[in-house]
Amino acid sequence: MPSREGVTSGGLRARRRRETSDRIQQTALALVSEHGLDHVTVEQISTQAGVSVRTFFNYFPSKESALADGPPPIPDHARAAFLAGTGDVLADLTTLFVAHGIEFEARRSTMECFHQVLRDNPRLMPLQLQRFHQFELDVAELIGARLGLDDDEDDTARLAAAVVLAAVRVGMERWSRDFDVSPAAEVGRALANLRSLWTSLVA
Amino acid sequence: MPSREGVTSGGLRARRRRETSDRIQQTALALVSEHGLDHVTVEQISTQAGVSVRTFFNYFPSKESALADGPPPIPDHARAAFLAGTGDVLADLTTLFVAHGIEFEARRSTMECFHQVLRDNPRLMPLQLQRFHQFELDVAELIGARLGLDDDEDDTARLAAAVVLAAVRVGMERWSRDFDVSPAAEVGRALANLRSLWTSLVA
């Protein structure tokens, strides 16, 4: 069954790429935390991460982009389940972002290290914002595919992504004030509140 | 009638403060555009804006903060009308942000100059983000006051502010891609779409 084999090896390759990418990022963050952004080179990061400079540039276009830590990708299974859903879109989005919250939790130590690097190097901020913006466009595409919308003609999908991610952000902010709670639970709660909010806003 | 007199002179004082603040900001932006952030001092900005250094620091805590251009304040009349409203909250928020879009339009040349300065000096970005965050908290307070919510106990108002500002941002992005349309009209349209969005999201 070639399609299944394709999916499996594709999944394995994707996982290996992710592991290499994570190793390069963690190495870059550790070096920059210790020596400062201007005193670390791509050569040093590559050597310490055990990859060639050529491989480094297959993963990241620059030293700075190896550090930036935007939202983690949405897990493939969660993405597929959302696209296949047929019921309440907001409920399915909640399931999707609860899975995403679990990804966040898994990346917590990398995120904490990156936020310290970001405080020391505000020039990384535009790159970081660009990642968030790209993530929002990806979510818009996903919502557009689910609702059968053409995003070029209509900005319903863009608007839905912006609104849902606003709720996700409120949940994540609460998590960042109290790391004892789970990001998945806070995001789920914020999206549930989004549903009840509507009755307060519309007469 | 002391209260009316109070309101009038308060309004006049607020307008004069705003004019001084705008003059300092425009002077700072012009100087920094020409000479670069590191080559402009508070003394130069003050002299050229016709204020003392002491006055400068009554308005802005630093050179950087005189440049940053967050969302303009919501006009007092729009704020008062929103708080006095009793009907559909989303309709009244639309009126509020349409008035705010008109403020944006009025500040367009300052904004364009600031965005160029921001591109050249990404270290201003965190300050700018802080302004947006503060604006969101102000909007949350306004919504909380209208709905009679205690924001410490409940994040409905925070969530409502985040969601509504997400829609405002989608409208403003459309404006920034096509300056021929009006920001007030685009913001109004995005908030109208927010209403119809709901029927797509909830079964």
C-alpha cells in the first residue's frame, strides 16, 4: 500500500527534520545565552550541533532565524482531524488548540531560554512577530479549507483565525502568569469563554 | 454650572497637552529620520520643539518613548457614548472603533514616518508592543465597565477586547494594503463580518 508507506516514511522524515531543527535551535540558544548574539557564528552553532554549515542553511536562512521561537506547528493528526470534522467548528477548533497547547508545554524550556534571549536582543522581535503572523495565516488557511472559503475573495477565514488566536493568546497569557496550570487547559477554557462571550456582546 | 465649566477647561487642557505631545513627537521623528536614533538627544528634540527639557520629561520618560506611536486614544465623546449605551454591545463597539479609525486617518503622516523609523530601529519594537498591550487593557476596562464585570475575577472583558481588537486589526491590515479606502470603513466592515462569522463557527 504505497500511500500508507508514503505517509509513514514521510512522518519519519518529518520527525527527523524536526529533531535536527530542534537540536540546532537549542545549541544556538545556549551559545547566544552564554556569549551574546554578536559573538556567536553559524560555524560555531553548526559544529556544536554536529551538522555542516550547509545543513544549517538547509534549515535556517540566518543565525537569527535559528533562535526565534514562534508558535510550534500544529500536530499533523490534530490538523487532519480538524479538516475531517463536520460538526461545530468552534468545538473542533478547541480540540485543535488544546493539542497545540500540549506542544507548547513540551517546548517550555526552549521557550523560556528564547524569551531571555529576546529580552537581551530586541532586534529579534520583528522576526518573531513575522512567525506569529505566518502562523495566523496558516490557521486562516486551515479554517478556510474546512469552511470551503476562498481566502482571496473573502476575509472570513482571516477574521476567524485572528479571533480564535486572540482567545488562545488570552489563555496563554494566563498560563504565563501561573506556570502551574496547563496551557492546554487554559486555552480550552478561553475558547469555551469565547462561546459564552457572544451572548454578552450581541443583543 | 461648575461641572460643565470643569469639563470644558479639562477638555481644553487635554487638547493643549495633546498638541504639545504631538509637536514633540513629530519633531523627534523628523530628527531621528534625518540623523538616526543614536545621534539625536532629548536636548535637541526639546529645543527644536520649543519646550524645555523638563517639559519634555513631563510628557515622555525617554527619547525612545517620544517616537513610539501606539494606537491613538479613543475620542472622549466616543468613549462616553459607548459607556452610556444600553443596546447591542457589538454595534456600540463598532461605533466606537469607527470613531477610532477616524483618529488613525488623522495621524496617518505621523504613523508613516514612525513605521519607517521602526524599520530602521527594531529595538523600538518592544515599546511599541507594550503600547498595543496597554491599549488592549484600556479597551478591556471600558468593556468591563459597560458590562458591569469585575476584571480581576473574570476574563470576559479581556477576551472581548482581544477578540474585537483582532477584528479591528484585520480591518486595519486591509487598509494598510490599500490606503485609498478609509480605515473607519474597513474597521466597520471587519466588525460587521465578526457578527456574521459567528454563524459559520457555531453549529
